[in-house]
Amino acid sequence: MPRIFPRSLLGQSLLAIAVTLLIGQAVSAFLLYRAVEERRDVATANAIAFHLVRTSNRDEFATENRSPGFRRRDGDRRLRLGGDGPRARRALPPPIAGRIDEHSPLSQGEMRDIATETRLQEILTRQGMVVEELVATRRPLSEDRVLEQLAEDRPRLRAILQERQGELVVAGMRLQGEERWIVARSIRPPVEARALWLIGAQTILLFLVLLGATYLVLRRITRPLAQLTQRVESFARTQQAREPLRPQGPADVTRLIAAHNLLESRIASLLDEKDVMLGAIGHDLKTPLAALRVRIESVDDETQRARMADIIEDLRRSLDDILSLARIGRAKSPPESTQLAALVESVVDEFEDMEKPVSFAGADRIVAPVQVTWLRRALRNLIENALRYGLSATITLERSGEWAVLAVEDEGPGIPPDQVAAMLEPFRRGEASRNRGTGGAGLGLTITRAIVREHGGELTLGNRPEGGLRAEIRLPLAR
């Protein structure tokens, strides 16, 4: 299944910021578009108001209650709002844009345009006109019956209607003391393609610029963190210190890198000191044990001599197990790509040479990167446990997806379910039969689990339904 969301800090941060920027730019683009729409509405309202004022100044519509000063202001307004520009030539002819009618321009059931009425009222009030009733509506050009009738004998009007398929704004006003209506029509200006292109280009440009700047800042932060992560993973895998990382990035990141360098150096020193100490302990303890082993040969009682020899041997094995457990993870060489079936067969051959009941079912060719010496030790521990408590051992090897599954099964009594987890802890032995007299100090499974985890795998124990124990090693096929 394809991954939808990125997993890295850089990817997730960029995704979150990109979504935020898109939302912000979408809101900004919407507001710009609304500004363009507002401009269209204002232009339409001004055109309608111009036609209403101009028509009201016609001689046949002049009333006695209007002063000459009012007429002069209207005349000035007409001159200022009119003109011979391209926009005026695309408008409706003046006799059609403003008309005197006996009835309201609203058709039955037609919705009123309250926003346009409000704008017209403000404009007309500033012009000093006393409007008793004002209505406005919008309709498609093709649905205006007056224009359809007039266009039959007016080629210019017919050409305008055929050229433009936009909205028609129709408004009517009735002045105070008048029965007739002044009706004005204006084609609502279309959205300018240049304005839409400008809004789109501005949105995309701002988005790319902001996202690019954010990427550069986040890259400066996340690149040192990625290097630090790789360094920590490498040190956790090899436990070998290398040259300190160069502190870079923001102050917080540089402090983190410096702290890691100090911590890595200190841990590596402690591990080296531990190895030196373990070597000294092993040497200082094994030498007295060897001397004791020589001294007991002078004991006449064979029973006592054998018992003392067993104790010394048990101490030696316990010491070897403890030293081995402490040294796991400090391998000097990297893992090798190994044919696991061949490795298992070599270990099984060792037990067969000792005439032990160990069998290997065989397997397909499975190659995995492993520390050969340590994995041999882990497999021997499991086989020895199976032989000690189950009298026989059967090994199987199979592939399960990206994992190699190596299992050792026996026919013994198994382990009580409530003690399975405890068997993997150091110096833990199960029932009475699992004591020092049967061999081992309770470290075999602990060492095996440590080796398997060092390979990135896992060791699990489980009782078989038909009886006996199944110890399963799962190793990744690639690291």
C-alpha cells in the first residue's frame, strides 16, 4: 500500500506548512476575487445611477419642485459619468439604458436585488434626489422582454445581445410626487480574465516562494538531525566510537550534537574499560581455578575428587558464560552474508559426531547478514537445552516474509506457561530438574536472546501442542 503521509520530520513539517499555506492562499484568493466582484457591483450601480439621473433630467420629465441648481449638478454628474471610451461603446444605447415607464420593471415573482438597491439609494441621495420607491433586480440578457422587442429593429442592440451573454441589471425608481417610473438597464461587466490570471499567478507565486523559504530553513534544521540519527544508530549497532560529529545548524541542534559527542565518547570509554576489566577478571579467576584443578589430583578419595572437579568445571563454565554475555555487541568485524542452512548443518554435524540425537530437516537457500561465531553459540545453546531436557532436538529453517525463522524443538516436559518469560532472564532456572546438577548456570537462554537481539531479531519460547518446547529465532534477512 503506497505511503500517503511522509514519515520524516522534514516531510511532515513541509506537508503541514504546505497545507497551511494553501488554506491561507485560498482565503486570500477568495478575498481578492470578492474584491473584484465588489468592483463589478459598484461599477454596475454607478452606471445604473447615471442612467437614472440622466433620464430624470429629460425635459418631458422635469417637475416644478426641482431647482435650477439641482439640474446643474445633475448635468455635471452626467458629463462626469458619461464619456466616449470603449466601455461606453460596449454599453446599451442611451435611449434603451434609461426609459420612462408607467409600471415597475419587476416581473411577477422576480427577486429583488437588495444589495444593488442599497448602493443606488446611497448614490441617489448624494445627488440630492428624493426617491419615494426604488427597486432593482438581475436577470439574464435573453430573458428581458423589452430588449428582445427593441432588438428586432435595432441592429446595434441585436449585436450587443448576441455578443454578450452576461447578466442584466434592471432598476426602477419613482420620485416623490410622480406616478411614472424611471427604468434603467445596464449590462453587468464580466469578470476580467486578466484579473483572474493575476489572482492565480499571485497565489501560486506566493505559495512557491514561502514553501521554498520554509524548505531551506527546515533543511538547515533536519539535516544535522538526520546525521545525528545515523550516528546514534551506527553506535548502537557497533558500539564503536568514531570521529566526533561537526556541530551545525541552529543553536539547539548544535548543543544536542555536542552533547551526543561527549556522551558517545564517555560510553565508548566505559565499554573499553569494561572489556579490560573483564579480561583481567577472567585471567585472575581462571588461573586459580586451573591451580585448584591440579591440586585436587592429590586427593585420594575418588568420590570427593570427582565432586570437586565438577564444582571447578561448573565455576569455569559459569565464568565463561558471564564473560560471553558481557562481550556480546562488541564484535570487531561486521556481519557477514551467510548461507544459514550451511551454518546449521555444520553445528548439527558437531553433535552428530558426539552421537547426539540431533536432526535437521533441511531448508531452501536463505542468506542473512550475521556474526557467524555468535550465531553458532546461540544455536548450540538451544540444542544443548533441548538435549538436556527433551533428550532430542529437531532443527527447522524456513523463510517468513522478510525474516528467517530458525526453530529448535524437543520432546521434553516443556515450561509452565507462567514461567516462559522468566526463563529468558539471567540465572533463572525452571523446575527442580533444571538445576546446577543437570548443568548450566541459567545463562544459556539469556546469552542466546542477547545474540539474537544484536542481530536485530527476537527469540521466543513456546510449548508445542504435541508436547515439548519450541525455541524460535527470527532473524531479518537484510539490515
